[in-house]
Amino acid sequence: MIKIAMAMGLLLASTGTAGVEMVQASGPDQAALTSRESLGSDWVVKAADHICGVSAARQISNPAKVSYETLMDATPEMKEMKRRGIDKDSARGQTLVSAASDRIQTAANTVMGEKGHCSVWKTISHKKGQTVTDITEAVKAKLGS
């Protein structure tokens, strides 16, 4: 099974898929890979920064960005954690963080559709310096309290 994973990792590293450049991680676990999307596109994004919408850099046409930490702090779940002193690493804390993340994704998806964006990102840049609309306040207004 490990050999299959390694072979798939090497195949992905050599060919790339759907605009994703696969880079093999260093260390003993050669099956571990990280991705950075920019192949065939002027948009530079990381998969971990994707919130909603299209995720392949080649498909991005009108993206938006948000201040994720600002949005997390504005969710009812994170306000409850702070008010009650709940540790984010506790079982209850993890549940609340997950619910807050889901709430942000839902609100961002709604605003994305309303404003005609193709995707929403925590961080996104363009090789030629194209600006990206920040929709943090619009998403924040959809979070509820």
C-alpha cells in the first residue's frame, strides 16, 4: 500500500493535476506532498487558503478575499469560547471552532454568489499585481450573532 502511495505521489509530482503543481515533501515519508496552485495561471494560491468556490488556479476569474481571523472572531461560536474561557484544544473548543469555520464558509458562499465572484480565499495574489476585492465586511454581516 505504501508503494502505491509513493508511486501516486511521484506520478503527481511529475505530471501535476488540474493546475496543481505537486511538490514532494522532504523527510522519510516520501508519500507526503504539499500543493501550491499556480501552474498555468497568474494566480498564486494555496489549497489551505481556499474557503469556497472554484479551487483550481486555472479556473479563477474574479476571486475575492477575506480576513479570516476577523471573521472567526466575529462568529457566535468564537465569542462563546472567549466568554466562557473554553480552550480551543478541548473537545468543546474543537466543536465550536469547526462550527465557526462552517458558518464562515456558508456566509462567504452566499456573498460570493451575490457579488459575482468565482471563489473566496484567505490569501490570494496575482503575479501581475491584479487587485482582489476584500469582502470581509459583507461576509461578517451574514454571520449572525
